[in-house]
Amino acid sequence: MPGLTSEAVAARKRKRQDQDLDPHITRGAKTRKTAKSISESAEVEDEVLLLERQILESREHFNKIVTLLGYCHDRVHGKRSVTATVALCRIFCRLLALGSMSQVNQVAENEVLIVQWLQSQLRSYKEALLGLVTAANPGMQTTAVTLLMRILKEESESPNAHAENTWRDGTFASLVSRLAGNGVADAVREEFVVKYLKPHPDIRYYTFVRFLYVVIGFRTASANTDCLQASVSRWTL
């Protein structure tokens, strides 16, 4: 009946209003939401750490590197993406330190194929980090630069490595080009100068060698003077 329906609707409204006014109910809901978020975050970290441990324990699990790379590219689940990105850095640094990514001492064809596959995955990982240098927020930019520099350091110090090649070409050159361009926060660029350029003469030298090419590129492209001067000022020590 219409009268009963109106009373039922009014009762539900009063109940919702009471809940809104009751701080204990609101606080309880927030607590449950926070607990759920913490639980989900812990589950994500546990999953990634399990994959990392399995990969480092046995080459039978090397294919799980692909799984972590997939997580790294997954921007929808931010926490898992960041956790996987950091874990991959630890994995590749460990493999580089062990010489597992060098073909020099590999004789069997299947061993060579494994090394080549690992090198391919490392290239994909570095490309993902380079993308984060300009496409992410300042906090993620800083993380990407830090992880890239750690990888490059391990590459330069790995068995049978040529340190000069690491800093002269490839990933490091691409990193410097991105840092010299637009889309990178000034704080990220300043931190790079403080952490890497000032303490390390070799890195400083190859940074400015690459920067010279960037400047020449600006001139070749007939970029306006303001753009060129802005780029130069970013690297003033």
C-alpha cells in the first residue's frame, strides 16, 4: 500500500542518516578499508618476491621474468608494477654479477641461447625504464633513473665487460638524451647531477659527450634559441 511504502522509504533514509552521523560506524568502515588495502599490498609483494626467489634459485624459472615484465608494464595495478620493476632490477643485477648473461664462457648451443634470451629480456626491461623517465610522475622518474644507473653499473663491472661501451653508447646515451629534454622534473635532473655527475668523472665525461650530440641535434633541427639555452642551463654544474 502507498502509505506503507512511504514509511519504509522514510525508515531507510533515517537509518542512512544515523549511520552518517555515527563516527564509530564511519571509523569502522575506514579501518576495514585500510586493512583490506594493506592486505592486498602484502599479497602483491609476496607474489613478486616469490617469483624473484624462484628465478634466482633455478634457471628453470627464468621464464617467470616475462611475468614480472608484464607486471612492470601494467599501469593499472600501480603497486604491483612498482614492486615488479624494482624486483627485476635486483634479478638482472644478480645475474650480471654471476656472469650468467655473458656468452664468453658458454660453449653449448643451448647455453648460448639462454644467454641471448636473458639479454633480450634485459633490453626490454631497460626500454621500460627509459619510458618511465619521461612518462611517469617525478617520484617514478627518480626511481627509473636510479634503477637504470644501477643496472648500467653492474653491466660495466660484470665479467668480460667493457666499461667504456656501457657509458658511451646504448642505454646510457638514451637516458642522457631524455634527461636533457622536456618532460623530466628539474628535481630529477638535479639529483642525477648530484648523485652521478659530480662524484664520478667518467660518468660526467660521457654525459657531456652525449649532451654535445643533443645540442648539435637541436641546432640541426633549427630549434629556437630559448629551447637550446633552457636545455644547457639544466646541466650547469
